[in-house]
Amino acid sequence: MRREGLLALLCLSGCSGAQTAFGGQGAEDANFIQLFTVFMIVCTVMYLLVSAALIVAVWRRRRTAMVVEDCNHQATSGVVRPALIGWTALIAIGLTALTLVGFFTDRSNARNGSHPQLKLTVTANQWWWDVEYDWADVSKSVRTANEIHLPVGIPVEVTLKSNDVIHSFWIPNLAGKQDLIPGRRTDAQLLPRKTGLYRGQCAEFCGTQHAQMALDVTVESKADFEKWYGAQLQTAPVPKTPLQLAGYRYITTRECASCHNISGTSAGGQVAPDLTHFASRRSIAAGTLPMNTGNIYGWVADPQSQKPGNHMPTIGLKADDLHGIVAYLETLK
Amino acid sequence: MSLRFRNSTALLALAAALWGCNREERQTRGKPLGETATAAMPDTVYPGTGNAPAPDPRAAQYEGNASAIAQGQMLYNQMNCVGCHFHGGGGMGVALMDGKWRYGGRIDQIVASIDQGRPNGMPAWRHRLTEQQMWQLAAYVRTLSGQERKDAVSARADEVSNTPPQTQTKREPLMPADSDEQ
Amino acid sequence: MESLQHGPRQRRADRSRIPPPYPQDQGTDLGVKSWGPEQWKIGGGTVWGWLSYDPVLKLVYYGTSNPGPWNAEQRPGDNKWTAGVFARDVSTGQARWYYHSTPHDLFDHDDINETILVDWPGPNGQRIPAMLRPSRNGYFYVQDRRNGRILSADAYSFINAYKGVDLKTGRLIPAPEKEPKEGRVVRNICPGPPGAKDWNPSAFSPVTGLIYIPHLNICMDMGAKNANYIPGTPFVGADVKMYAGPGGNRGVFTAWDPVARRKVFEIKEDLPLWSPALATAGGLVFYGTMDGWFKAIDARSGKLLWQFKTGSGIIGQPISYRAPTGDSTSPCRRASAAGPERSSRPISTNAIRPPRSASSTQ
């Protein structure tokens, strides 16, 4: 009851359920919440005791204005010595409790991360996430951008790299933060325990658009994950209508192909998010805009107005080209 | 002068100084290509000295602009310029750090070379890069010869480092005989 | 008879299974499975080197080049069928066997170098049809040319990028500390990208039983980075700084005894050697340097007997032919430089004379 009350108080801070460190949907986050609760209880008790002692001392001092101090402090009162011993013991017990709880939490996290069954490599760029699933059969690996799908209950190891500056990988509902540092490999372990849609966020200032560098995380059942993965392995569908064909032609022969990759087409750029399954994502441009037709129009027509300073240029597309491009992009499910 | 007046004057002066302290103008959007994409690229190669056409007004906006140079540095690696021109020394492609420019070494002439392509292997990047990206690339290429201002050039190279960063190298004087620049 | 060096089997003109001697080459559609999805389509692996032909076995042998991009992190998997050697039936084009010299190549170590076909002395005195290959990755391979089985693989140059070749599995053993990683610079990798020996062919002398290898002593620092694929532009993803290897000389001319598996003599050259070698029955070996010296050395001792300064660096193949005058000496002719032949005059026959002790086989 006390725990729920504390949590309720803390949740008043306004974090939504999809991006909160108090969600507990991942093993590491659940451990964190437990640790946090124990610390809160121990420290609150200590705080209240200290405050009480302070109040009592001040109150008693008020009542007896002129007190002659005995030079022999030790023998002044029969209460002080046992009180001090008791206080020291309380502190020792409290610290020991905190240390032990910390130890058990670390051990639990290490155990959860020791035998990963799924491996990802996440490469951070300014200001998007390049996500690759490393499969033992390399021809079945999947590359996507700005989203992660995970099967529930399966321990995951994520290798973290950066192509430019220091970023930080943080999915608060699942685990703590881990930096992505250019020139180094770091790693994070995830063990999602509850299905749901969560939001990750870059947690290290990385430039103008650091605030719009989010990650859509979907934790789903194993069957749903396999279905999603199988769909991701497909190459892009062939355009059917004339408008889609016009868009396909523009994308593969003009500016888009210099940076973006669409598997199964001649657009093979590696320096921008992979678009092969663009329309199946929940958001555009790493959480900047929700995925819908109007937003796709707005993004493709003028990305600089939505995310100024990001590396996708505003081309100044003609209206017909824009219609075709959006029509084709919407087929990339 | 009373202390109060002196202090408030000092404060006002400080505020004014800070307010005017824009490092440079940064345009994120650039001027988008309109319907007439070819309008920006006149042929500026001409015989003899003098008679140089007036420089494109965008030259002042991109030349020596730190953010354009930084973007250009990123694009230089991403668009594989480095595969032929290496980091200015040349290889399959010509050297970009010397004073020899067969098709002109002014920033707008470099943009024209990127846009139109050149014989012996330089691809034409028109419709593959936006104008703004070509100007950013050209601004970066202009720094490869070490002539650019130290507060504009990039302090960090993204590649294997053989040389000190440009912010710490001495600027070599341009020998008139070596340079084809007009 | 067009075949790609990777991709599905149908495109590789294979109707029967290749009987591979090693487990790493067994399986179907390995040209697709050993790459990430769709990557085999942009994976490189051309054939730009030498072919050899065995008229008895009716097999043509050639090597394939490195996979693309140089940045190996972008192409996980073994990347078949790059950087290996094929033996194909000359009439049908079907592959008889394939050996993968450098799986998942990390350093642009092509395998297009020449294959020299020899009769090899087997352990029981029999003659094994074999092939000798001084490879880019620094190993001198002796292989049974009927099935590709490795008889020996020894380093003929300084190598720290690999630990050796496992003769049981046939697999090259990489040194993990030299593996390039994106965003980092790995220093002092030997041999560098041109390999321990580049395309310039070595020469085998049946008289001395030695193989004369003009090659390189170049190491590198390599910084790998994400390569962007834009058709018509280089697809590399690596910044490479090359320099001389241990000893400070960039070129070296080695005489290698393939049976004893050791170096007999070597000549250090300041500049890298990109000239092929020519061995004559008269006991001479010819090669050229990058600064234009055309040299003749004694085939057994390596002593420099004669040299001539030509107009430019030498990368052309020296050839020897019999002059129409009926003179018992053979003039030696070389094309110098990295361009059209500069000088077409044969060298004066007085300048080169085989030592009297050698048998005349002209």
C-alpha cells in the first residue's frame, strides 16, 4: 500500500505511460523501481528520525534557556550514550541494507543479461537511429530505422555504436541509459516483461535536434514478432498505379537515392534511414511526426521546417513529384 | 557619473554586445530548386585574365561559413568524393588542395563542376544533390587548400589523421604562379 | 559463358554440386547465404587477374577479387565467392572446385594472383598435379589442382593480419586484434591492401626449382567507416595510410623454394616492386624496379649481374625470345613504364650472355 502510494506521488511528475522510468515493463527497470523504493523507505525513515531529533533538540533548548554545560559531557545524561549507540547501529543497519539491496539488484541485472537470445546493433546518427538485427544466418538479418520490435520475455543484447557524436540509448520503461560513443562499442541488455508500445529517447545532447531523436519500441508476443520480422525480410513491393510508379522513378533516380536505401530497388544509399518498410512505422523522423499521409507530405516537402538543421535537405519538389513520392512511400509497408 | 548610471550603462553595453554576437548566418533550408533547376549554373570558364563574370551572390553566404563547411565535410565523405579525390590529395580524381583548377577554383565554379560533371570521370550531381548541398560541398572543398579562416574550418577530421587539424596548421601563402584562380 | 562470382547457383552455371574439399565451402546457394540480404548484388568479386589452363584435366583456374565495400562490417558473412580460386571445366563452364582463400576479406586481399601449374612430388614419390600461388594475403599456397586441397600454405612475407592457415579445415585464421572496426583506426596491419604481392606475376624455374616472387613490404593503418552506395562512385568505406613494413624497404624480391617451404634468398628494394619476373634457362632472372632499373640476377645466388636504367618505372612483363639471327644468346626485351612501350630496341646481345656453365636449351 505504501509502495503504491509513493509511486502514485512520483507519477504526478507528468511522464506519460509510454516513456517513464517507473513503468517497470523491463527487468532492469523493475529492478530499478525496487531499488528506488527501498532507498526511499530507508532514507525517508532516517530523514524523519533526524528531523525529529532536531525538533526535539530545538524544543528542549527553548524551554531551558540557561543551561550550564557540564564539562564532563560523557556522564551528563543516562540517555545520550545508549541513544548514540542506537543511532550508530541504525545507520550501520541502514547502510548495510542499502548495500545488500544494491548488490542483489546488480546481480539480477547481470544474470538477466548473461545469455542473450537476440542481438541487435544500434548505430546512432544525428538525429536518427540505425537498427540492425544480427542473425546467425546473415542473409536473414534485418535493417530498419528509428524503431525496435522485441519479443516479450527474451533477453536481448544491443551493441551500440555512433557515427558522429556521443548519443545515449534510453528506453526508460525497459532499462537505464547507455551512451553510444564514436570510436567505441558499448552495449545494453534488455529483458522486456510486458507487451506494449514504448518510447525511447536520446539522452545525451547531440546537437540541434537532440530533442527529436526518439525511438518507437514495440514489445509483442513471440508470434507477432516473428510475423513482423518475416515482413521486414521482404523487399519493397513493385509499384502498381501510375502515380506510385512515378514516385518510384523519382526516388530511385533523383536525390533520395543518394542517401536512402529501399531493398529491391536501385536506391542503395546507406547514410539515411532505411525506407524499405517506412510506412509500417509509427512515426516519421525518429518520433518527430506521427505516421499518416498528411505528415508524410509535410515531411517530404519540407523536412527543414519540421526538424530544422537535420541532414535531409528541402528539395523544393514540384507538386506532381510530391504526390508520386508519397503515393509510393505509402506502399512501403 | 553616479555608480548606478555607470552600472546600467555597462549592463546595456554588455547586452548589446551579446545580442550582436551572432557567429554567422545559418540557413537550414537553403533556397529550394524551383521549376527552372538549371538557372543557377552559368558557364564561368573564360579565356585570359579579367572579364571574370560577377561572382554568384550566394558565394558570400557559403564561403567561409562554418556550418556550411561542416555540412560539406560530412557530404564529402558520404557522397564518396573521398574515393576519387581522397582528402584533397587526389588519386583517380584530381587533387583539390592545390591551386590548379582546370574548370575554375572559385566557389561558384566548383559548384558548376559538381553540378555538371566533368570529363574523365567526374559524375554530374545535378538531381542527385540539392543546390544547397553542392554549395556546402564547394565551401568545404575550398578549405582543402588551407586558405580559409581558422574560425570557419573544421577542427576535427573524420578520418585517419596524418596531419594536424586545419585550425592548427599554418596557412601557406598562395604563389601567384601556382594558382589558376582569377 | 557469363557467370557472376556470387549470387544464386543458377547464375553461376552450376548444375552439379561442387565437391568441395573443405566444410566452409559446402552447401547450396552459398553465394547468397554468406551475405546480408541483397548485398551480394553489390558485393564486388570480379575477375581481373590471371587464368591458367590445364589441357589434361581440361580445367581453367582463376582467382576472384575482394568483396565490396572494403568496410567488412557492412557485409557480414563469409562473402562467397570472392577472394578465392575457381577451377572450371573449360568446355561447360561448370565449377569443379572452389577454394576460399580469404573468407570475409577485411583488407582488400584479392585472390587474382597467378596460378603456376607444376607437377608436384608427392609423399610416395608420385607426381601430383599441383598449383603454386603466391597469394595477396601473404601465404604461398601449394594446392592439388584436381580438387583444391591445400598441400601447404606458408607465409612468404611478413604477416600480422593472420595467424596462419588451418590445413584441416582449409580456413584462414585471422588475427582478431587487427580486425578493422567502424569509427576506429587499426594500426600496423601487414600486409596492406596491395597485398604481400599484387598482380605482377612471379616466375618458376624448372632448372633451379625455385619460384621468383617480386613483391611488396607494405603495411597500413586502416580506419573503416560506413560506405554509401551510389552507383558510379567508389564504394569503399575505408581510409588507409600505407607505409613500409619492417625493415623500411617497400619492395622485396624473394626466391622461394616451394618444396622446402622456405626463402632461399631475398633482395630488398626501396620502392615497391610491381614488375613481374622472368626466369631463363640460362640461369638468369629479370625484374624491374619502380624507378626504372631493369635488373638481371643470378638465379641461384641472387647476385646482381647487370642492370640498366630505363626511361620510367617498370610494371610491364619482361619477355624473352630467340632472335632471327641464329645467335645462341637470347635477347631480352622488356616494356617499361606504366604506359605504352617506351623503347622497342632489344638490349645489345653483347650485354647479356648466359654463364658458360649453364646448359643451353635455346
